[in-house]
Amino acid sequence: MAVYTEVGDAELEAFLAQYDIGEAQSFKGIAEGVENTNYVLATDKGQYMVTLYEKRVDPKDLPFFLGLMDHLAARGINCPRPISGRDGNALRQLAGKPAAVTSFLPGMWPRRMTVQHCGPVGEALAGLHLAGRDFTIVRPNALSVAGWRPLFDGSRRHIDQALERELDAELDLFEANWPSDLPSGVIHADLFNDNVFFLHDRLSGLIDFYFACNDFLAYDVAICLNAWCFEADNSFNATKARALLQAYDKVRPLGDDERRSLPLLARGSALRFLLTRLYDWVHTPPDALVKRKDPQEYLSKLRFHRSTTSLADYGL
């Protein structure tokens, strides 16, 4: 469920009067997603997305998110492009919430990820990294290493002592050994399968840039290894990883320092998603609209990365 804010007919009419995108023919809420309220808007001029930004999105970050999408779209990345109103502004209010209209991307996200999906994802991610090089607004990654221990401290009393010791040791390791000088830039930071659209086996677009930030580019690759290259039983598929990494390399070759750091970055990204899922599992009421995700999945992935001995374990 992702329609947290209902929009009345009069509110929608007044909102659309600020644009030159035509008159509404239909306005349907989208049940997928967990962060914002999303509607598909059809007008007599085309299809659009309307997003209302809910409490988990800081309004101060919206110029970064909307500016980044506009920047990437202008450089050929298939992503939603913000639509400005007659006054030139893309960000406005709807039903008491910050809101924006963006272009509509056709396609569906893959429910079952295959090797054939992984190559296009690697290629698209590298293209995003190159296109973002000259984006001038900076947003630090609030969910990098410095943010992990506070998440854990807010959750530790809800887990058993053995797991608490294990995660404490992981945090100690990352706080002492996290890289400091890898190539950095704009990253998506959340490129899971439900944020990638395909049409007839062709990648048709990337969506949901609301975790995007500035961080190591190879960390974004590591997030994708976790998101795309494990099977349903949490076993790692090196063939998928090889397809993703080789396709990425063809567009933006990873440096030797990035390759050496990749196992540690993958292990760290597994801990990041484990901790955010654990925190949400503990602090989200069972009857909330947001569906809680099981942190156990990322504990298994973390343990896999801890067991690796070389880049060969990642298909390189």
C-alpha cells in the first residue's frame, strides 16, 4: 500500500491548473512502494506520475532529488523527468504535502531476476554514474558507516546476545577499515529490482531516486550485487555477478582499488540493509501501511561476504 494521502477532485483540479499538461482523464493510486504516495495521471496530453512526499522524505532534500532526475534525463538516462509548472517550478504542494509531477516511464519491474537482467542493470548503473559526474548539488549519504551504529543502538535490545555480538564486531570492523579515497560521485543507492523497468527484455528505465546521494561509485555496484545476484534461498549466483560487473566495466571500468575494495563494500552494504530493515522491523507497528521487510535475508548475505576469499567469488 503506497497511497497514504488521498487527493480530492477539487484539490487535483487546482493543482493541475498550475501546469500546461492538459485536463485530467484519470487519476489512479499505485499500491507499490513504501516511501511516498504515487498516482498515475492520464490527461488529454499524455500520461504522468504525481508523487506526494511523505514524512520519511526530508523536504530539504527534494531540490537534490528533482534536480538530479532532470540532470540525468537531459543526459540520456531513462528516468522520470520532473515537469515544471507555468512558474518554472517543479516542486509544489498538493493535499498539504510537497508534490511533483514527472514524466511516465513504461515498463514493469522483474519479479524474478535472471542473468539476462543483470547485464543491462550493470550497464545502466555505469551510465548513471558517468551522467552524474557534473551534477553540482551534493547530498552526503546519511546511511553510510557513520549512520549504522545509531540504527543498531536503536534495535539491539530486540535481538539475542549472539547476534548482538556478531553485529557489534561487524560495526567495529567497518568503522576501522572503511575506505576513504575511492572514486566518488552521485549514486542511486537503492537500485533494487522494483526500481528498474523492463520492456520486452530491454531495460526501459530507472526510478525512485529518493535515496540518491554522493558516495563511492563502487559502493553502488556493491549494493546491486546484493540486490540482483542472490537467489531466493540467499545463495550467491556468481554468473549473475559476472554479467553485472562485466557490463558495468564496459561503460565505466572499475579501478584496481575499487576491485580490491568490492568484497568489503558488498559486506558493508549488506549490513546497511540489514540494520535499516531491523530498525524498521522493531519500530514499525505491525498494522502500519508500510510492509516490513525481513532483516534475516541480509544477515545471510552478510555472512556470505564474510566468507569470501577473493574477487573470484564475485565472478571476476
